[in-house]
Amino acid sequence: MSTTQAITDPLASLVAADVQRAGAALAQDVFSQVFRHAVNAEDTDDLAAQGAWRQGIQRWLDEGGRQGARTARLAFLVYALDAWGLAYTQAFRLQAIPPLTALLGSLRTSLDAQAEAQFAQHFAALSTQETAAIDGKIALRRSIHLALWHAMAACSAAEESTPIVQALGSLMLALDTQMPENGWRLLADSMATLQMALLEQGNAARAQEGTQQLFAALQHALPTERYQAALNLSSQALMGWMQARRAATE
């Protein structure tokens, strides 16, 4: 399995790599607000909260300029928000996240027929073509997996952390099925990110135990070659991070 094969992103002309990463960050920010609202609805004014979400989304979409780029951005944002929702419903065993459902449903209501067709085309590409918005997908999965890892590390007992570890493992393993050619790249990125977080966390027993369980499950479930390729790539990234960290302190 080659780790240097060139990747062609069919959406790059509409949504550049840096824009994809910005979209992933926006999705994380919006989802965190939506999720807090879902948990603490009695403490938040619904209209004000949704107005704030919409303003940030609208600004980012408008920066796309022409309609094709704008609908591609919208498709990626919906794709990313949907991924966050799926991850959290699995990890925390929720039936639904109503404010997120409402937001996702409302994002397409203003599209005309042409824009709706473009949106559907872009969303289908994101769902069926592995390399479509690949930089955004890497950033998206990294942030989702890291958020769940932090939630696991914050648990006070194994009974609380185990369901999150199981959900996180399932999400990471799903990359192998959903992206048979490039899923290992996203997996490697997340593995490196979680190891970096563990090193930064210091002596945290729950974080260390959960990370060990996660990596053991990945090794058991994945084909040996695929796991080894992901592990090697993640180790390279981790070593580079550690070297840069040491250099910064010298």
C-alpha cells in the first residue's frame, strides 16, 4: 500500500483545501453551539441562538461568490454537520438532536431549482467519491474523533467512558468501509492526533486506558496491512510533532 499516491480532489476548483478546512472548523463551532442549545434549551433563547448560527453560516457561504462554489460549500457544511450529529448520537446514545435536525432542514429551504440540483450533485460527490473535499474530510474526522476522545478522557468511571470508546472505535473503523482507498489516511491522521492529545494530557489514567483500548480494537478489527500502514503514517506525523515540540523549547 503506497503512502505517496497522488490524490485528485474533484471539488477543489470550487472549494479549495484551505476553504474546506475552514468549513470543517465552522461545522465544529456551529455544532458545539447547537449541541449546547440542545442540552440547555431552557437557558437559551431559541431565536437568538439560531440567528447567531445562521449569520456565521451565511457569511461563509457568501464568501464563495458564484453559485456553484456557494452550493458546494453548503453541501460540505451539511455533510460535516450531519457527521457530527451521527457521531454524537452514537457516542451518547441519543435518539436525535432536534436543533441540529431543524438547522439541517432549514439550510436548503432558500435554494432555487438550479441551486438545489447543484447541491444534490455536490453532496452525492462528497458521499460517494472518497477524494471529494479530502482535506476537509481529514480535518472533519480529526476534530470529531478528538472531541469524543476528550469526552472519554473526562469521564470519571469506565462505565461512562466505555460507550464513548466503542462509538469512537466504530467511527474510525467505518472509514475503512466508507473509504477503501483512502480511509487509512484519515485513520492515520486521527491516530496521530489522539496520541498527541494523550501526550499533552500528561498522567491521565482514563485517557491512557481508553486510548489503549481504542488502538487494540483497531488493530484487532482491521486487516494487518491496513492497520500497519495507518500506524506507520501516524507514527511519522507523531515523530514530526514531537521533534517540533522539542525544538520550540530549546
